Amino acid sequence: MKLTSITSIMAKSVATIAALAALNASAGTPAPAPKNPAPPVEPAPSSLFDTIGATLDAAYDSRYYFRGLWFADNIITTTLNVSVPLTDSLTWGAGAAYISTVDTPTNAAGALPGSFDYSEIDVFTSLSYNAGWAKFGVQYQYYFYPDSYGGSTSLGHNFAGDPEFGIKGAGELGLTAAIPLGAANLYFGYYYDFAVGGSYFQAGADYTLAINDWISLVPAIQTGYGIDYYTGNGSVFVNNVGLPLGTAPTSGFTHLLASLSAPMKIAKSCTFTPYVAWNHSFGLRTALNATTHNEVFWGAKFSVAF
């Protein structure tokens, strides 16, 4: 082979090796930025309504007992609750409810003449703090009674002018605590009613027994203690049931309520909950309830979360 051929081959080899080395060296070098780069794509800002949770409930109760006091029969209740997380542990809530009797026999309301009517409009707001081991809350609720606290008949509002049963509205401040214990929950509450200047203490517990993925059984128990809280003392109603005015107790336990409910998940955001309950009246409610002191009643609730 001629020397010139060997020299040519060596020159070509050196050039090839140099080119490969240059290519390898530039492999980790970023490409130059374009003269007119496209603006970076920013994530869409989350709106307030992306974090709001709401539930709409429609319920039926054969008897309406509230804190051990009977109000009416065959009750329909519609409730809207809205919750807005303010921080990871603080939530603001607001809502409203409409309660009305479909049919209450007059003998169940103390044999009052004419058809008995009872309705209630509630509005409420709250702040709750989740401490992990417990949830604490403060709430304000206003109760408006279109038919008065004692209801009405064809003759007008019952006990008009009465300091308790004749009122048309009441504001209430409450402090609550809920403590989860595995499948069980403990509940405590204190409520002050501005209309009658009374205090109410409440305690309760429940336990969730999961049957399968879509149905559970939840036994629960609740009781309460009132101080000057709708006692009927000085009310015309107490005189009607045979107690002289001013002789009704002003403080004491109100009731014991035991219930068994069966929440059923019928869709991703829909729950149907039938229940049966037993209410036993204690001293602060015995003279006021126009029903028996031991009462079994039932009902159901349909809830939609969105």
C-alpha cells in the first residue's frame, strides 16, 4: 500500500474520531433557548366552589321530639347544609331547615279544638376545629316558629302571650365536642337559649356496625339536662295539665332517647337511613309532653351530597 493512501486513511480516521468526541461532548449540553419561547402553562386557579361541600336532606318522622319535648306528629323536614374548609383543620358551616307537620291528631296535642298546625324554620352557622383526637365547634342557630312555639289551631296561635309556648322565635348559642373512638363516637354539647334565658346540656354516643360495603347498623343513645330551659314553670300549659302555676321543676334531666338506624348507600352520593327510636321522658318533660312518657316512633331520611 502506498504511503499516500496510508496517510489519507489516518487523516480520515482522526477526523471521524474528533467528530464523535465533539458529538459526545455536546450530548449533555442544553439546546439554546428559542428566540420567542412560548409562555409557561400555569395551573388553573382553584375556585372557592371547588372546596365547598353540601348536603341536602329530606326526612319523615312519625313523632317530632326535640331534646325530649314533643312538638307534633307526621313531620316532614328539609335541610340544606354547606361546609367550607378555611384551613386544614378549621371549617365554616351554614344551613337552613324547614319543618312542618302533615297531620297531627288534635287529641295528641292535648285535645285542642280544630286542626293542629306546627311549623319551624331554622337557620344556623358554625365554626368547627378538628384537633385530630376530637372535633370542637361553636354555633349559632335561630328558630322561627310561624305557628308559635306551641303550634296553632283554627282558633289561632296556642297560648298566645305565654312566655314560653307563645314565642315566635328564639336564638341559641352552642358549644359542641365530638370524640371518635374507633367505630364509636361520643358527643357533648352546651346550648344557651336567649329567648327564655335557659341552658341545656346534652350527651350522646353511637356505634357503627358495618354489615357490608353499603349498609351499616348504628345504635345510639342520648340524654339531656336543662336549667330554666323550657320548663313550663309559670306557663298556662302547666296549669292545663293539672300543675299549679309556679310548681313545675326548673331544672333536671329531660329524657333518654335510644335509637337504631340503618344507613344504606344507594349511590355514590346518596344515602337512605331508616330508623326506629324510643323516648322516655324525665322530670323536666313529664308534665309538658302531651304524649305518653314512653314513646316508640320511627322515620327515615334521604341524603344527597354534592
